Amino acid sequence: MRALKPSLVGKRAIGALCLSLLVGALIAILAPPPALAAGGATPSPSASAGAAKGAAATAFARIHDRQVFAIKVPRGGHSAAERAQHASQVLEHAVEEPIAGTVHIESEGDVSVLYVGDAPVVQLGPEDAEADGDASASVHAAVLAAHVTDALRAERRRDALARTVFSASLLVFSALIAFLALGKLGGLVARGREWVATGPSAIPNVRIAGIDILRPAALRSVALGGIDASKWLLRIGIGYAWLLFALSLFDVTRAYSERLTGFVLAPLYGFVSRVGATMPVLVIGAVATLALVLLLRVIALFFEGVTRGEPALSWLPPDLAAPTSLLVRIGIVVTAASIATPLVTGNEDGPLARASVIALSAVAFAMTPILATAAVGVTVLFGRRARVGDFVEIGGRGGVVRSATLLALNLEDAQGCQVRVPHLAALFQPTRVLGPLPPVVADVSVSSSADVASVSELLSRAALTVGQRGRVELVQLDADAAIFRVTTLSASATARSELLSAIATALRDAKVALGRGAALPPRASEP
């Protein structure tokens, strides 16, 4: 992800500020003015002196800034202000608690008590009813209960709406922070990749005991891969953290955040616990793996030297060093996986032993064609059935053997192209080994009136000028022509063309006329 442009960041910041101002204005609009609260209008300055004296002793039970009901007389040694203060505390606590119970009245004699759930709000007597002009304390309590119910419903709705708007603002703000973090992460990753790719000109080799384990190019590739993996892990982490925060903002989605946390963190905690329990085995396995890597590296370097002739081994030709190295290393890995793993872990039925058996089985099934080819290649190579420099034909593909590996013969055909023939093809198609000097065959048709013995000797001398062991056969004779088959041995790629040229020159010098007969197809024993 590319880093966010400064202009885009500025626009998002301005958007977030505007949204915050809009939220504040919305809350201010939704909040009802105290003058409209239940409990009646305040007395006007033009009221009578008695009403003004009564108003001076009146106290209001409130929920925040909302007047719910008025208390005008003291009772039980508590003034009207103290009774109103206690009622306000109970009502505010009821608003803050989502499940605070319903509003109800309990009466005993001429006294009624107004409850919200199990909490008593106010105790009302005949003097409270008389002060408000109600017939009895129970009637007065019913009137106050209606005011309390309406006020609690309105305040809870207002509080829920305020929390929802505030949560939405936090959601937008957190999304902006997440986008900024992702943009910053993208910039850091880009600078890190650029520094690894072009910064350090001399990344050292990772060497252990004088053996190169990681070359600079490989180390650079590992570093770039680690940077890319870290980038995606951090992206996923930022997205997961924002998703948890967003789900926890709203009451409807808070349960999903808890489920998501358990769904992700519970398996992660179990994995960390299992890793901690197997840490000693992992350390021993890491040391054993490092030793195995060093051994494989030493063997590879040794056989590379044998291929170059340093040192020269009497029991191993240089052309067999590469396949022998591959066989030895495969044998070491198989032995380590099947035998050394139980010794290192101390448990023959442990997870590493089972994993090694499963891995070996999977590799064996997947490499069945390759293993079959390698099995045939061992017979071909170590049986010396096809040597470097020999001319061979396998399934219609022919050429000189330039190199032989455990899996294929590398041939060079007459056009100079490389042909790789897998050893497995030798199980289904015949193989012709022509040796270092393959036979070159040409058919010649001369006039039937020519002396057959003279022409045969003439063609034999012409074949010897091109290759070795010239041989001439009379394969057909009729009234129109005598057909001779000339064979010689030559490794030249243009031997057939040279043979035909030599035959044409010899026949021209001897003034032997060509015949009209058609050349015969080659026999099965000839190319």
C-alpha cells in the first residue's frame, strides 16, 4: 500500500473535525431545555407573595439538567432540598443502569413510596399531596410515577443516542488512524525493501566453520521475503485490532467482538502453550538441522571438486560425481528423517517422527516417476551402457552423448541442438548404442552395364577417404541399374554429405554412368 498523500490526510482530518462539530451540534439539539422538563413551569415574577414564599421552599428532583418533579414540604426530619437531592441521585443511577427495574408504588396506610426497581425514590405523605393539591398520597405518587417514567424513558433515549453518535465518531476517527497507520507501514516497507535491494553493497556471507551457508544474494532474498511477510502480518494485525475496537463500540455488536476474540486468541494461546512445552525438543531439532545442513554442504562441495578433478578419484570418474552427490545427499536426508529423528526427540511415536514418515510417504508417492527414472539411470550410468562421446538412438532421437545425469542423457543431434532423453524412455523404446564412430550409409545406383567389381572397389576407396572401415554391398541388380550400399564410420556431423561427394567424384573420374533404379530403404540394423 502506498503512503497516503499529505493532501488526502488533510482532507480526512478536516472531515473528522467537521464530523465532531456536527456530533456536538446534534447532541445540543437533541438535549431538551430545562424549561420544558416535566414538573410544571416555574412561577412568574408576577405571582402572589404566598406563591413566591412556597416556591422558595420548593426543591426539584432532577436527572442531570431535567426537572422531573417538585418536593415542597419537609418530611421525617429531612428538608425538601434533602429529599429532592436523594431522589435525584436514585434517578440518575437508574438512567446509568440499563436494567434498573420498573417504576412502581407501594402504599401502606396514608403513606406511599415511589420505587425504581428496588431503590426507593421518595416517600410521600398527606402533606405532599396537600401541597400539590392532590386528593391523597397515593394519587400524588401516581402523578409523580408518570413523570418519572417519562423522564427516565427520555433520558435513556437521549443517553443511548449520545453514546451511538459518540461511538460513530470514534469509529470514523479510528478508521482514519488505521488508514494512516497502513499508509505509514507501506512507506516503511518500501524504504526497507529499497535499502535491502540497493543499500548495502557488500552483504556478508553467513559462514559457519568456514562453510558458506547463505550467500549475499540468498541472504538478500531472505530479507526481502521477511519484509514482505512482516508487512502482511502487520496489516492483518492493524485490521484485526480496528475490527475489534469497532465491534466493541456498539451494544449490538459487542458480543461479536467477544466471540471474535475467543475465536482468534484461544487457538493462538493454545499454539503458544504447545510451542513452549516443546521448546527443548525444538532447540535440539534446530541444532540437529544445522548439523545436517553443514554435512550436506560439505558433501556438495566435495563432489563439485571431484567434477573439476580436484581431487581426482580413481574409483569415481568426474562425469559421475554430480549424480553420486545427489544420491548421497538424498540418502543422508532419508536416514536423518527416519532414524535420527526418534533419537533426537527420544520418542518413536512423537510428532516429528510421524511428520517425517508422512513427509517421506508423500514425497515417495509424488516422486514415483522420478524415482523410476533414477533407478534406470543408475543401471545406465554405473553399468556404462552409454558413455560420454558415444552415438546413441532412443525412440527415434539420436545424437552424441555430451553428458549423463541420474535422470537423463544429454545428446547433441546433427543440427547441434541439445536433446535430453529421460532414462525412463529406455524401458518402453529400444536403444541403439552406435559407439564413438557411428555408421554413415549412402545408396548409389549405377548403370547395369558397368563392371560391378570395379565399381565396388571404387566405392570402397571413396568411403575410406571419408571415414573408417569402408564397406560396399550390392543390394539390387536389374536391367536398368545396379544399386550399391556404401557404409563407413565417421563422427563428423557432415559425414553423409562428404561421402556422397566423394562417391560422385569417384564415379565421374572413372566415367561410370548412374543408373535409373530407386534407392532402397535402410535395413533395421542400419541408421
